[in-house]
Amino acid sequence: MARLLVLFVTAFVDMVGLAMVLPLLPYYATNFGANAAVVGLLISAFSVAQLASAPVWGRVSDRYGRRPAILVGLGITAVAYVIFAYANSVTLLLLSRVVQGLGGGTIGVVQAYVTDASPPAQRTKSLGWLSAVTSLGAVVGPAFGSFMIDLGGPAAPGLGAAALSALVAGFAWRFLRESRELRVSGTHAPVDPITERAAIWQVATRWREPAPRLIWIYAIAIGAFYGTVPTMPLLLDARLGITEREVGYVIMYLGGMGVVVRSLVLGRMVDWLGEARLSRLGIVLLAAGLATVSVTHAVPVLLVALTLMPLGTAFLFPCITGLLSRVVPGSQRGLYMGVQHTFGGVSRVVFPVGAGVLMDHFGLGVPFWISGALVLAMLPLTGALAGYLTGDARAAVAARRLSAADLSGEILLDPSPDPAGDR
């Protein structure tokens, strides 16, 4: 727990810096003459760099440790924010996004650290807490970024984010311990080595296998949300008159909902439904939230969308990543979580560019309902998720459900596995 607390503080402060500058990017870019398609390209640049670097970071962390990879990533991110602060053209904004993506490729390393430090039955909850603290950073960051503009002008958010990255890097260097000793025996025992290219090829060509199927579900869903929602300020400005001075508070509500769900609701929902069913519910809620954005013309409708989307992501992403941590060897966990973010990065490249083009040619709401439909199309792939649990993990899920039923006074009438793969 002490290890996780230090990591959570690191992840929280890092997300504050990211959330300070990301909602401002569309406004800065359009001030330099960019259209919606170029905004989508700028948003995608981060994911291009991240998808290229994530498997490398994962492999490095498997070999040399999670801690050094995390520290170097934070340093690179600080440099990116300095470039953002002094950017006076679209080209420099693009450079800042690329450098930031190289540093952000360590997200898979952070998740691997969490799974190293957590028992298999608790990994989804631990990943949920990681998501909760990053969502809390997403709550604080946008409002802080808008405040920094009022305080110090356009360069202030980037400089503030750089200072936070340097500060948290020093904190992690002092207090974050290595997780290597957690990965030396049992399920963490070394297996035949696999290269980054071979792992990527396996996911691309063997989508029926457990790890590839989980990664594909993750990739489409994360592209639809994180690749499309950053273009939402363009829709909010046109339909509701929300500018860069107010958008931080909109994103704050979105992140706040994520914090509440991940910290207060996710654990109980995992106990009640299990990872497989909860993933399905997450897909439906996320799809509904994205579709609702497309028809937003009033604040109450926007609030519905901003409530459904964090419910969906909170239920979906921790469950998928938790299941992935169980189906790959511990000595390859960093690699495969990096590969997961590579495929997610490809998706986050395609979706923003596609969203920008669709906005320019077909309307501001079109990308959101198309993204919702693509997320919903992933529902059939969830049919075998429960089958990916090991025998020990299935027993742990059954024990959690029995305990929850005892506490609530309910009776489990049919504890046997569902032939459809729900349990």
C-alpha cells in the first residue's frame, strides 16, 4: 500500500499538469489559424509518439525496473510543457505534443507497477484507484489552467505544468521504490522472451486469443473517448458559447464524476457483477454518453452526457486492464501493457483526425455518435471475458460475491458458471 500511495501521488500531480494544458490546445491552435482538422492532428500527435514509445518503455521497465522508466518519462514531460508555454505557432504546438507523447509512453509502466504490487483479485480495484487519482487530477487541472491564464497570461499554464512535473519527479526519486522484487517468482517467473514487434504482431493477427481481444476492446473504446472528447470544446463553443475561460470547469465536472465512480462505486460493482459483466455495462454507458454529446444543444443534455461517459470509462478500462494483467506472464506485463497503449495510441490518432474532418465537412455532432456506435460494436467481443480468469481468480470472484450477498441479506441462487461467459 505504501508503494501504491507514492505512485498515486505521482500519477495525480502528473495528470494535473496534463489537464492544465490539454483543454487549452484547441483555442491556442485556432488562434494560430488552425482549423478543426489541424486541431485533431495536434491531439493525435501525442498518441503517435506514445504508441511508438510505449512498448519500448514497457520492455525497458521489465528488464531494468519500473522506477527509472517513470522518472525519465516525467523529465521528458516537463520539457514538453516548457515548449508548450513558449509556442507561437502550430509547429511548436505540434513539437510539444510529440515530446509529451514520448514521456507519456510510460503509462503502461505505471499500470504494470500497480499490478506488480497488487494481488490478482485486487488488481481491478487498484487500477480503479489509479484511475480515480488521475481523474482527480483531471478535475483540478483544467480549472487551474484557466486560472493560470487569468493570473499570468497564455504561457502560465505550460510553465506551471512544467514546474509540477519537475516537482513530482523529485518526489518520485525520493520516495518511489522499485517493484522488481515483486516480479521474481510464481506467476512472475521469467518465460521465453518476446520482442516488441512480435507482441504487436500477435495482437494484430490473433484477435481471438485472450490478450489480443482485451487489447482491441480497450483500443476502440479509448480512442472513441480520449480521441474524440478533446475536440468537444469546438462543439461547446459553437452551440453553448463556452470559451477557454469556462471550458476548464466543464472538464472539471467530467473528471469529478470519474473520481466519485472510481473511488466509491467501482469496487462494489466489481464485487457485484464481476469484471466481465461490468465491462459490458461500461461499453453501453460510454456509447450512450458519446451519442448524447452529438445532440447537445442545452446545458442539461450536456450534463447527462458528462455523467454517462465517466461511468462508462470507470467501469470499462480498469476491468479490461485488470483482466489483461492476469492473462500475460508477469515478466512480460510491462511489455503487453505497453502494447495495449500502442494500439490505444493508434486509435487515439485515428479518432481525433477523423473527428476533425467530420466536423469540418458533416457537422460538429457527427464524430460523437459515430464514436458511440463503434464502442457499442465492441459488445460482442466481451462474450468470453469471464473465461480469461484463472481458477484462483474465479474463486476470488465467487468469494467476493458470496461475501457481498451475505452482507446484503441476499441469496445466490445459481453460483455456477454461465455458459454465455457472464460469470
